[in-house]
Amino acid sequence: MRGGDDMQLLTKELREQIPALYSQENEADPMVYIKYFDPVGSWTWYVTEGEERNGDFLFFGFVVGFDAELGHFSLNQLETAKRGATGIKALPIERDLYFTPCRLSKVKEQHNRERGTQI
């Protein structure tokens, strides 16, 4: 499956795999299930939990953008993040099809290596 406009950001299988919001809040090192990224930017979203809320799907996870922090974001936000952009900057947010679920500590470790920073 190609990325971009043809990509389904959240499949039925992924919806069923992701634990409900707050189900991992007492975990010292929660599992990360999905990785989303901006193919022409530096933002990355790692999903640890999520559930249907008010006609949208609300995620909780690790967001690496201006800062690296835990927080909420929605499927709608990911789908509309590039609205109004033109040219190459308009490439939509994608799901990393090759991401393997892992612990949050591994995600942070990988980002530290790639960016030469400590998160």
C-alpha cells in the first residue's frame, strides 16, 4: 500500500489493537503501537492508547515536534494537519507501515540516537 492520500491512517485492525485511554497510565514503560510522521517535516506521533470520542478518534502518546512530550492528539488533527499547505509541504501525514510495536523507552532511545539529543 502506498502512503500519502491513499494511506489509511487508522485501520480496523489497529483500532482493535490500541488499548483504551488511560489503560497504560500506571505503566512505567508503556507499549507504543503506531508511529505517524510528517514526510517533509520533523514531527512524529507515537500512539500508546486511543479510543473513539465524539465522532473522532482520540490518541494519547509521545509527540516529537517543537518539544518531545506525552500528550493527546486526534485522528482528525492528523488528517487535516496539512490543509492549506501547497507544494511538497502539502504531503499528508503518514503511518509508518514498517513500525513494530515496542516500549516507549526504545522509541526515546532511537530518537536520541537519530537526533543526538536527550529526550
